Amino acid sequence: MTQPVPYYPEQGVLVREDALSGLLPAGLRPEDARLLFVHAHPDDESIATGATMGRYAELGAQVVLLTMTRGERGEVIPESLRALEVGRPGCTDDGTALGRYRVGELDDAAARLGVADRFFAGEPPALDPAAGFAGGTGHYHDSGMSWGPDGRAAPAGDSSPHSLTAASAGEAAAHVAAAVRAVRPHVLVTYDDDGGYGHPDHVRTAEVAVRGAELAARPGTDAAGEPAEPWRTPLLWAVEGEARPEDPRPQAAVHGSAERKRAAMAAHATQLVLAADGTRFALSNGVWQPFSALETYRLVAGDPGAAAAEEERPDTAAPASLPTALVTSVAAGLAGASVATVLHGAIWYSPAGWWLPWGLLFATALLLSVSLWTGTATRRVWAAAVPGLISYLVSWVFAYGGDGSVIVVTNPGTAVGLVGLAWFVLVFVVTILSVVVTGRWVRARRRADRTA
């Protein structure tokens, strides 16, 4: 019996007159937006939503990708890599080696799309320790598929007990929910109920993504097992598979980045081939499909016309404006530098003849505190150096700006002179230390903000 031609829905064939041109809630600027795409295997993100992901990345949005499996059961196109395919001569594992290889392809594709962060189910933040993994592997395997007699995708006859479809929907949804609470997306994108063309992993991914978004609206735990604040995703969109004119749900038609989509698809060389002219592509079955940078979606939940309301947490605030940071750092620097410089020379003399420069210790601690506060409060690394620079200038003026000063003495023949010289050195050390510490703090906060 002849195998029927596999059925794949064509992208962008139906665009309603009232279709929206984007996926974001009303009034939300792309540069302020966070979008979480939930896909089943490496390559799905590029084929189904690559143009959309590339477009929003170009507009400055934070585009994040959660992939449920590593695609261990994919069919391999390049002859030189055929031994990675399960069932082929030379393949001695369950697809783990192919999964590892496809992780590398996904890394390349994500970079070409401009994805800000990506992870698999089972990797933080897409991990709920309380849910665990019934299969014991710590991640989900590709379930595989077959082609039914009607040419549509159907379950494989030999799915692994560690596969995504073998796991309970509640378990997988809990891991999606953990990712949603961490990323706090304004938009979540996944497949429609039919998975686009019926692949069992796509169908299950659609189910657990929607369920995970619902779970995330309730308090839960993060990947470390700590309490995590709930997050209600404003909009959930489904990739439109087979276009149906009678579908009553709102539609979005995104004219995305063809260049980024082609580049990302090309990264998945084990799974697809792009025509030389870039107008079509084929998977391992050799069935050519038209390439499209127009991707359509149907609304699953939310109101596109409602503005996205968000409660920002204090540690995710934006850096202070330049004038604010400058005024804050100079004011704090003048106050801190003046007090520290005046007090640095205070010495306690012991009856036994030794002395303790308590003023120097106090002044150093004060200057360090003021410098770190200035840098972290403004979230500007350079601002952390301003108090130190002002302290150095004030100290220099007192020491060398006139005929001499009792406030800053630099005569090494006296105790107060040694303290004065030490003060100049410590001001320099504190300034460098403050800049280094503030720089690391700011970088850490920026990483946290990507999932805040």
C-alpha cells in the first residue's frame, strides 16, 4: 500500500480582515514586553514561530523559549549523521546522542532568532521540584510519531516510558508553571489543540502549556524549592494550524523577520533542508513546504484590547535617569566625603604609648557604605565611584590647597600624618572596590530581571 503524502498545514493562507498585527496587550511597548514560546522539540520554534520571534527580538522585546524535549526521535537528513537516528545501523542508544546534537543546533537557532534565554523542561527555571519526573530522568524524551493512513501524524508504536506523552499532564504542566512564574511573560505562545499537524508531543505541549499558565496564576515554588509569586499571563496565543474561516477566536497575523527565520531554520540541518532560493523547505520525508514569514495565531485566553497590568518588584526597577543618578551621587558623595574626611584623623592614644586610628576605620566604612548605596540605588556603576572621587578631591584640597591644614596631614613623621597618607590610599581602594562590587550587583540584577 502506498504511503499517503504527509499533511502539513500551510502558514499564512487565511488572514481575516480584522486580524491583529501583533501579539502584545494594548499599550505595551515591544521593548517592555516579555514573550514565552513553549515548543515540543528543537526546530519547532524556527519552523512555526521563527519569523515572529525574530521580529519581536529586533523590536527589543525579551523573547524566551521553553522546549519540552530534545527531539531524540527525529529523523536525520545528513548521511554523515545517520548513525544518530534511533533504529539506524550504528545507533546504540535511545536517541540521547541525537538529542545532545540537536541541543547544539537549537543553541545556534536561538542565537540567530535573538532569543534572550532558552531552557528545556526540567532545567531551571522550568522545574518544579515538588512535581518531579515520574520517569526518573529529570527531563522528557521525544515521544516519536508515525503517519496515519490519512497522511496525518499519529502516535508512535514504541514511545519511551520517559517520553513527554508518557508523563502525566499535571506533572509536565507544573514545570511549565514554574517557568511562567519565573519569566512572568506578557504573552505565552504554544500550539493549538491539534498541535498544528497532530504530532503527539505538540498536542501534549499545547495541553500542558495552557494548563501551566493557569497553574502559574496561583502561588507555587521555584526551581530551588522556594516560594514563588504567582503570575497571570495576560495573553495566550496558539499557532494556527489548519486555517478554519469559521473559527470565532480573534486572530493575529504577524509579518515577521524572514531573514532571522531562514537563518534559524538553517541551523537545524539534521531535520530540514532549505531550498537555494529560500522559498520552500523540506523535512526528512522530502515533502516540500512553502516558506512563509507570515505567521498566524488564534487567541486562547486573555483580552488583546486590555492593557497589561504589572506590579513591578523593587529589585527589577530600571536604572535611574542620568540627571537623577548624577544629583544623587554628587549629593551623597559630598555628604559622605565631608564627614569621612573630617573624622578620618581621629586617633585614640593609649597610656602605654600605642595608638588606634578609629577615625580612619570609621571613615573608610562610611565611604564604602555611601559608595555602594549610591551605585545600587541608581543602578549605575559609575555612580559608585563618585563619592570616592569627591573624597579624594576634598582631601587633596585640605592637604595641599593652602598653607596646611589640621584636617588632612600628610607628614609621615607623625601618627596623624601616617593616617592622612593612609586615607588617600584607602579612598582609592574603596573607590575601586565599590565599582567592582556594584558592577557585579548590576549584572546580577539584569540577569534576574530577565526572569523577573
